[in-house]
Amino acid sequence: MTHGHSSRHDIFVTNPRRWLPALLATTGLTVFALIAITLWRPKGAPPNLVLITLDTTRADRIGAYGYGPARTPALDALAREGVLFEQAMAAAPLTLPAHGSIFTGSFPPSHGVRDNGGFFLDPAQTTLAEVLKTAGVQTGAAVGAYVLDSKWGMDQGFDRYADDFDLSNIRGMSLATVQRPGNEVVDKALAWLDTARTQRFFSWIHLYDPHTPYDPPEPFKSDFAGRPYDGEIAFVDAQVGRVIEYLRRHDLLEQTVIAVIGDHGEGLGQHGESAHGFFIYESSTHVPFIVRVPRAAGMQGRRIADPVRAVDLMPTVLDLLGVQVPAGLAGTSLVPLMSGRAATLDLEGYAEALYPLHHFGWSDLKALRAGRYKLIDAPRPELYDLSEDPGEERNVFEERRALGDTMMARLRALDAEFARQTAPAGPTADVDPEVRSRLAALGYVGSFVATAATPRTGRADPKDKIEIFNLMTTARDASKDGGDASTDVVRMLESVVASDPEVIDAWFMLGNEFYKARRYDTAITHFKKALELKPDYDLAIINLANCYRALDKDDAALAGYEHYLTVDPKNAYVWYQVGEIYLDRGDIGAAEKRFQKALEIDASVAAARNALGVVAHKRGQLDAAEREINAAIALKADVRLAHYNLALIAEERNDFPRAEAEYKREVELHPSAFKASFNLGRLYERLGRVSDQVAALKQSIDANPDFAEGHFFLAKAYLDANANLDDALRLARRGLELAPISEMAPLGHFVIAGVLMKRGKPDAATREFEAGRALEARLARPGR
């Protein structure tokens, strides 16, 4: 762990008065003389820290910031009792890079996290949690979205990191859809505080709810009918209130610094942007920032108008806690402003939006704020006077060209400095040239290389593409996990690529739609197109591999998964999938290693624990298998195939009542578990329970109409019972259509022969019987 270098972020440690004086004649900017300051130190015992980050929360939707319709009593009370920063600037309009800046006190080019997914906070970065842990503070976190899962590196320095998201039911890999509501996040946070409150602690609580789609729970849904975003914020405020009440009830409120900050805002239609991530206007970068300090005279009810940044949170709270601030941070302590010892700190603000580049192939955006002015570097640059035009409706770049050019030169200088210090995007590994060639042949082109530094020359200005972006947003919101490809969604996305064939995410989303509809070959075509445009697109690589896996093209799937793991070795879900392929191939040693690796990364991956039970079962270790499977069920009561596997073990022990109960439980939990229904039918056949046998086999093909074996054995059951011979004939023929040369296909011919014999057609029956025998012989030949 490093604590930075003294020169690393010096560009932001100094204030803009180094370059602004030359502008005074043309800008009218006022520069305040700095007041001599001394570091604030807490009185009495060093306080605890509770940090609450509000995802996708605009400052101007909170009562304390002047929004009359708000219902935010908890946040408003914190503002009355603490310090409210009126002009706080987020570093990026996306969750992961914004939190990276909050927790490292550095800007995205320095900490290296430039987007959600595909980027990782490097272990060399020093986080707020690491500093406090080194100071002897207990550290615990509870996060509300998979985009902050520990795999992305945000867990650095935490003793407990509650990120146990369930990925088992996610078809494909999607970040935004995996989340938990704020009440569950707070439940986990308070449960940890119950164990930590007798010692000094730091608790981070991340509340994701205001993120799209806006769907607050009752009574907020009804109370805010027509205003669901406000309802989500009201719900989040109620969760903040729960945390404050907990601290009060346990006599901790006056021993704890409480800091609340938004990671970024939300467009809500301003500048045409409905959500966030695309632009860096104030709608997305102006965030709430409130700090309540116990036992601090002069820090109650204070409102700070001086512009500050999210990167200032880390040095500020460390200062308030009396902990040494690491050298070289871009952020600076705001305590002089909070205590009134300084009127202004003249801080430069920086923000960036790389989403248009990474996901659409358009230009990235970067912003510099100095005092009342904000510059946005785009193909058509923008300059706004925020004191006169807080909504950024009037671009004054041309009429204030001298100021605009000087600020642009300053921002370009920062870009150059950032380029020299940019942190890596995460763990990387070289790919052997021969392997790279094989990957390219399968559609896995390139490697994971961040494209943030790609020149914007010739790239479209995002301002000119907002209609396409909004159409993409509409398509994304209309797409539902687990359903068939929506005609409307596909039509919208095809309209996007018709108007701009280089929109990366349109091809990716088309692939997702066809994947959900099980049209895997079509999905592969679209994922490959996305990878042609963005070779480092991690989710496209994963979903392409998933398609190959669904098509039983395991060599291609394995190549994709293992390629992905060279750059994201902490993805437990992918390690599990690799293990499944080895298990299917009969290489149980290789499979076991992958399952153990998945559990080493994330002990809550119940599917991997269940798979270890399968490994033990294949080795004949029934007791060990049962222990592993029961451990999987303890982790996740409805883990797929766990009860199915317990039924197999019970059958081997001739415990047929237990086997029956376990198969039934599997089907009860997962009605689509056709193999469990099939095995249940075979068990009933052994027990001579014909009617139950028929019912179970029917259930297996109802759950999977393409399951050939189910058709063959149900046909055989009808033939054995000398009943429903027409159905027996139909089922056997349908099974042969589905799998004409499968291991069980000879049975289909034999059933047809039996039905024909019963109907007095011996010649036809003989021909069918001989076809079955010929197929048996063919299947028995080596290398068939």
C-alpha cells in the first residue's frame, strides 16, 4: 500500500490564483486573500465516522438546498446541525469512478477508474478506509449496487464489506440491474455497527435507490405519484433517518462525524439528458454535500458558497477525525471553510465523462471549474458563468474567448499531467500470440486497453447525438431481464445502428436481446460487432462466451472466459463457469480448482459450493458430497440443482423416499428443472408407480419441449402400459426429430417398432427395429 507521492497531484493542491491574475482585467473575477489557517482538531475522544453516499442524487432535489416539494427531514436536519456545501462538484457522472474519487481524494485519471465495469481501483491507491484502518479504526461498508462490488477494488481497507449480490439468476452480465434497496443496505450496516460500536468505527453506507428505473416502495410510491424520482429520494432520506436514530439511541450521535455526499446527479431532461453518464452539466455534477461534526462550536447551520469538490471529502473527514492526511492528494481539507477561518480556498474543479467514448464511439467530455466559471472541453467547447446562469443555458465561450482559451489551456495542461500519472485500469496479463490468434478467430478481438486517451479528432460531439442517446436509454428501460427479444426494443436499436453504425452499445444491447430470446447465433453476430468497435468491452466478451456456452461450443466459451479472467481475476462467477465446462468434460481435478478459486474470491457463491459436491459425488465420496451440497443450501436456500444432487445421492443409497422428496423439492423451487422431473419419472418406473411415472415425464417435457430423452421415455411408458399408443408413436417420432443420433435415439426406433407390432404391422416394425440396431452399432463405434 502506498500513500502517494508529494508531487503526484500538486496541480490541484495549489489554487487557481497562480493562473487567474492575468485574467482579472477581462473576467472580472475576484480573488480573496487567504486567511492564515490552522488545522482543526477534535475535542475530547476522537470521533467515529459515518459516510453516506447517495447515488444519482441532485442537490436541487433536497429541501435543505431549497427544493420546496422535497420530503427530506433527515438530510435537512443534518444541514441545520452541520455544514452544507452549496457548490460541491462530482468528478464523474458514473458511480464507480465517482466513488473512486471520493475514497482516494484524487481525480479519475489519477486513480484509474474511468467507467463502470472494466476498470478496477488499483491496490496501489490509498483509500480513506485504509488510512483509518491503519489508524486503528474498525471499518465496515454496505453497498447497494453490484457496480460497487468488491471485485472492482472499492473494498480496500474494509474489515467488512457487504456486497453479497446474487448473480445466479442474471442472464448475461449486467451491472445496473443487480442492486438492493436502501432498507436492506441499512439493515446490513446497522447489523455491523452492532458488532463494532463499542470501539472506534468507520461505516460507509451506499444508497442506490434514486437510480433508474425510479420505483420507490410504498408509501412513497403513492405519496409521490407522478414524481417517482422525488419519491426515491424521500425513501433514501428515511433510511438516512434510520441511521441517525440508531446513533442517537446508542449514545453515538455526539461521538460521530456524519458526512453525506452524492456521487453524481441526474439529467431529468435538462440539456436533453434523461438520466446520467453522458454529459457533465451541473444536473449531473452538482451534488449534495453535508457534514455534521459533534462538539464543534461554529460548525452548526453553516452554509458554504465557495465551490468545493468530491475529492475534498477524504482529507476533510481525516482532518475532522484527527488522522494524518496522506501527502499528495488532489483534494484539500475543507475544515478552514467549515470553521470560518477561511472565506475561500479558490479550488479548481475537474470532471470527466468518458461514457460517450467508451460506449458510443463519440467524443469524451472534460470540465474545469474556476470560481464562477465552468469550461466544458468538447468538439464545440462551452463556457458558462454559473453565478448568472446556473442552468448552463447560455454558452459564452465565443464572447468571453480570452477567458475560454485560457481555461482551455489550463485544462489541456491538466490533461497532459494526468497522462503522465494515469493509474492502470486494473490487473492485466499478456496473452500468448497463438492464443490471441485463436481468440480473434472466435470473435475475441484485442485486449483490455482503456481508450480514454484516444484523440477526439473526427469524433462526434455528444451534444449532436443526444436524441440517439435518449433512444438508447428508452430501449434499455424497455428491455426486461429473462424475457424474449422485444420487437419494440430491437426496432429501436436497429434504428440506432441504421443512423450511426458505430454506436457500440447498440450492437451490444441487440446481442443481449437475442441472447435472452435464445437466438444465440444472431446474438454472437451482434456481440462480435460490438467487439470490433471496442475490443476491450468486458461485458461483450462475457456475453459472447455465454452464447458459445449455450450452443455447447465449449472451446469458444472457455477461450472467452479465460481471456476475461486474465484482466478480471476476481470474478468469482466466471471462475465458476469455467469450472462447469471442465466438469462437463470430465476433468474433475481442473473443475475442482476453479470452483475452489471462485469460493476463495467470494465464499457466498453457493453454485460453486454445490459444484464441489458434484465433484465429490463423481469421486464416490457420498458423505463429502452431501456436506458440500448442504453447505450450498445454507448459503442460498434455492441454489439450483442442489436438491437434485441430493436426490442422486439418496438413490445411490437406495433411500428412495428421500430421493423422491429431493426431486420434488427441486421442481418446487425451479419448475423449469426438467432433469429433476425426468429422474423422478425414472424413479417411479423403478418403484412400479406408473401413473406417477407418466405425470413426472410429462412435466419434464412441459418444462423443456426440446428435451428428446423425455419424449423417448414417456413414449416407452405408454407402450409398456399398452395405453395411449398414438401418443407413444407421436412422442417417439418427435424425439427423433429433436435428437436423431443421440445416445437415446435407438430407444425411439424401438418404441415405434413396438407400437407397429401391436398394430399388426410386422414388416414396418422390423424395419424400425433394424434402424434402431443400426444406430446402436453406429454409436458404439470409436470416433463416431
